[in-house]
Amino acid sequence: MSLNQVFDIAGSGMNAQSLRLNTTASNIANAETVSSSIDQTYRARQAVFATVFNQQQALGGSLFAPNDQAGSGVEVLGVVESDAELQARYEPDHPMANEEGYVYYPNVNVVEEMANMMAASRAYQTNVEIMNTAKTMLQRVLTLGQ
């Protein structure tokens, strides 16, 4: 693996973690929004990632051969909505209550979202450190001949 590929891999990781942070922020921001209908209630969203394999893998290369690489980055497959049950609360005095007096709250667990936010933030920081380390290594290679 060349040092140039390190930048591509770390960059794809930073993009993925940035999307993860954005979906987590959206979930936290909508954690207390209410609706009178199940269909209109906000549902928690999660980003789905996959490893991007290099061309050698697609051609049947081995994961353990010295010239092959296990992966060459992260791909965002999409953002999916949670299918967990919504919270129905009996609040007949609420302005958004339906005919039966229920309002529906999203299926967002704020504690889980905070843990996701911390994990995504740390993964982003790790990718930044990888890029900085690779940059430093390239700069030192350039000074070897002096």
C-alpha cells in the first residue's frame, strides 16, 4: 500500500463518520418532536457502511497475499429508518393529540445517540490523525536526500 492510498482510505472514513454524525444530530434534534399520527412521526435514522475492496479482491486475489489489500475505504450504502416501535403517550391536553388523546414520540434513544456521536467523533479524529501521520511521513521521505 502506498502512502497516497492512505489519504483516500482515511478520507472515505472521514466522509462516512461525518454522515454518521449528521444523522445522529438529526436524531437528537428530533427526539422530542410529537405527532398525532404514526405515519407522520419522525423515526430514528442510522447510516449503513460497507468496506470497499480493491480491484485485486474483485479478481479473486487473496486477503493474505503481500501485494493484496483487505480494503480500500468505506462506502456509505445509505441511511435507513429504524423499525422500532414508536412511543404512544396519553396526553389529551396536548395540542397535537389525536381523537383518542394520544401523541406519538419518535423511537430515538438519546443515550444511544450520544454514544454513537462520541464513537463517530473519535473515529473521525482517528482518521484525521492517520492523515497527519501519513503527511509527516511523506515530508520526511522528501528530506532523506538532504
